Amino acid sequence: MRAEPIATPHAFHAEGPVWWPEWSLEGPGELRYVDMMAGDVLIARGDDVERIHVGKVAAAMRPRGAGGALIALERGFALAAKNDLSDLQVMQPIWDDPSVRFNDGGCDPAGNFYCGTMAYDQHEGGASLYLLTTEGMASPVLGGLTIANGIGWSPEGKTAYFNDTPTRTIWAFDWEPETGLTERRPWVALPDDLPGNPDGLWVDQEGGVWVALYGGSAVHRYVDRELSQVVEVPGVTNVTACTFGGDALQTLYITTTRENVPDGEQPLAGAVFAVDPGVGGLPALPFGA
């Protein structure tokens, strides 16, 4: 399968796409994503785009169950109760070290938000996975990572999937509301001859795990630890993340970046692509606070 761009590129480093019904005033929902290093949330409607600046970095975003959104910024979080983010409240930074930033995250079935970090120089072991509870308490729950990336839960909510990009491995955890993430184990190790490293991910209604390949011009679907489908993203090397949206969540949306692309090359880099993969996705899990 081949994905096609839904519009000309609006972002330099598009990441973290999320579809949520309540963000739209009409229709089945609305797609939002971030232009990460610009610190902007983007709402694209064809070739028209609305930008909402939220900070130095806009790393990841999830809807709130009560309305609005939760956004991971460079070193902390921001909360909005309104869908237009006009009442965005920025929380205090979680750490002081300016060499580390948030990178990607997602909510668990209980409404807590897990968000990973990375060092700007990407040195090994410089990243962690943080947990923001529905009560607003933030703490690290996993260290020794390098580029903590996509995270998502299986349809029944018992298994979480997670990418630490340079390991070229999709990891799995057991998950329970009382204990959180436990029993980390390798789930899929990408073969040495496959270009690209695992970046963002999303899970579909059948339990398939869709993984964006940064450097690989593709999104792969894995079922029962085996590769089952490939979506090519033509003309763009660095694929960053994916989500499902549209009617019945039947459309796979894919973000890309111009990061590490020479000027004048890959004119579609930074665009959002879409494809109908023949399976629907799971809805975004909202933040519960």
C-alpha cells in the first residue's frame, strides 16, 4: 500500500497525530498534530492550517476526557479545558536540565499519561519514561533509555507497546491499573537489513501494532510479532508517527519530517499522509484529569 499526502507540508517536524471527535464542531472528529521544534499544535483542513503556539517545544498531545487537551512541552506539561486551547495552563517544569526534553507519549486505559524523553545530543541512556497521573503527579518510572518514543495499548488494555528508537526493538509490557507497566520484554526486533528505526506507533482494532519507521519511508504493521502489512510513504525518508481517524477510524494518518533532510530535497517531507489500510484503529485514550 502507498499513502498519499492530504495537503502540502505545513510543518517542519510533524509528530504526534491524534484524532478526537470532540475537537470538531461538525463531522466525525478532527486531526491535530504538532510541529515539534516550532512549539506549535497544528489543525490542518486541507491546505489551510491553524497554528496554536504552546511553548518552545510541543512534544506530544492527548485529549482530556473533560474537554480540551494535555500537551507535553519541553520539560513539563500544559493543560487546557477548552478545545481551542485558549485557556492553556502551563505547569511547572519537572526538571531543570536544559539538555533533555520530552519526545512522545500516550495515555493508559486508566487515563494516566506516559511520556518519554530524550537528550538533545541523543546520548545513550540519557532518556526516561515519565508518568503523569490523573491527580497531576509526575515521576519517572523507567530510566536508561535513549530516545523514548511511541507508546500504545492493546485492545483489551493488558499489554503496552513501546519504542526506544535506537534499540530497533518494539518492546512490550504487562499493564494493570494497580501496578502500571511491568515485565518489559522485546516483542519485535527489526532485522538488520531493514532501513529505518521505530518511531511513533498506534494499535488497531484487531491488535495490530503500526510502527512509523524513521529513515525507512514506511509504516509497518505487526501482528503476533510478525510483519503483516507495509504502507509505503513515497518521497519521504523520515516517517515519525501515525494514528487512525475519519469515519469509524478507518483512515491511517501518517506524519513526516524535514529533519535531517538537505534543503531542496524531498518537497513532501513534513506533510501528513493518509491511507485506508483495510482495518480500523483504536480511538485515542484520553487523559483523565
